[in-house]
Amino acid sequence: MQRRLFFLYGLLAHAMFLVVYAWMALFVGNFSFGTKLPTIDGVATTPLAMSLVIDLLLIALFGVQHSAMARPAFKRWWTRIIPQPIERSTYVLVSNLLVILLMLQWRALGGVVWDVQHPLGRAILYGFFVGGWLMVPAVSLLINHFDLFGTRQVYLHLRGEAHDQPPFRTPLIYAYIRHPLYVGWMTAFWATPTMTVTHLVFAVLMTAYMLIAIPFEERDLLAHYGKTYADYRDRTGALMPRLKRAMPAGAELAICDADNPAG
């Protein structure tokens, strides 16, 4: 019975992420479709200074949770409370809840930084926007999507099998850059034909979080994979390719960033 409950818990956490992810795309893109769903550039309802503080705290809360709960030291402590098979699913669940909190409590600041009116320019920027949101799940499927979201862990537990760390591989884009998930996120956050001050604050803070998170994630990966990861890091760029030094796409190595479900 416990194994079935854990499996159901993991499936629900993963399904919840898919819903929250789609909702977040609508939120960032300002697509409410006539509903009362909040959007990033909603109507300003609180004073500017207070709104800015609230937005900073919301992203800080998400960033601290998203990074701290993924660290091995926290996991060793956390799994004394949360059973190992559902540790990752619980991480995903908490992340989902904090993203929902962020969207519901986000405060608009007003002001416009740029506003592209030309139809072709708007189409191009929306194309990058959609591409960024599609890139995130696409590149996660190249490596260990179901492991990142805890679904593989609860499935193996249901079957009575031990969870093993997925192999270190570098398929396709991972042969050239180490964090394509972050590239997808950044593209999704920055590509917009109308950049308001509110949207800019969101994009800057989320990008800053990702840039801060990269060294911590790579430190853990280096500790886990040793020279294999060190050599991979020397050959590739974090967010931009080093084309002359990149490893061939067919090489049988691959990054398994088990510390972050977004990348």
C-alpha cells in the first residue's frame, strides 16, 4: 500500500508541475485570456517601494528553496524526515507551491523599458519566447527528466527496485553547453516585445539566481563525478558553446544534474 501511495504522490507532484509550468508561461507572457489569472504586468495595487520589496522577497524565497533543498547536505538531513523514495517529489511539490505563491502575490511596478511595435519584430520575439518555454522540457527529456521530477524514484520503489543514479551523458546540446535548461529559462524570461519595469525586475532577479546557482550545482557535480565532470567542464561553456573544443554529440557521456529540476 505504501509503495502505491508513494507512486501516486510522485505522479501528482509531477502532474502539478506541468500545470504550474504552463500557468507560469501564461503569467510571464501576460496571457490571461479574459480570466482573472494574474499576469506579470497586472494592475499596480501597492506603493512602488512596497511592491519592489515584495517581489524581491518572493524570488528570494523561491531561489533559496530551489537551491538549498537540492544540496546533498540538506538531502541527507531531509531524508531523516521524508522517506527517500519521495524526497525528490517533495522537492518538486514545494517548488510548485512557491511558484504559485510568487504568481499570486507578484506586484506590478509600472513603466515600459521597450515596446516593439513592428509586426515582424513582435513575431520574432514571441517566437523566442515560445522557443524558450519549449526548450526547457525538451532538453530535460534528453537527460533524466523523470529522475529530475522524482517520478522514476517512486516507480522504482513501486517495483521494489533500488534507485540508481542515471549515467553521466552529454547528448546533443549538452555536448556544447553545460546548462541548456538555464538557457531555455533565460530566453523565456527575456524574450518579450513589451518589456516593462516589472518584467525587467523579474527577468534580472531570476537570471541572477541562475548565475548564482551554477557554481553551487557544478561544485556538487564535480564532487560526485570527479575528473569526468572536470574534463567536461573544461571542454564546454556554461551557457554559450565553445565550438572548437566541444565534445562530439555522439559521445557516450552525459550530464546528469540531479540537483535541479529546471537545469
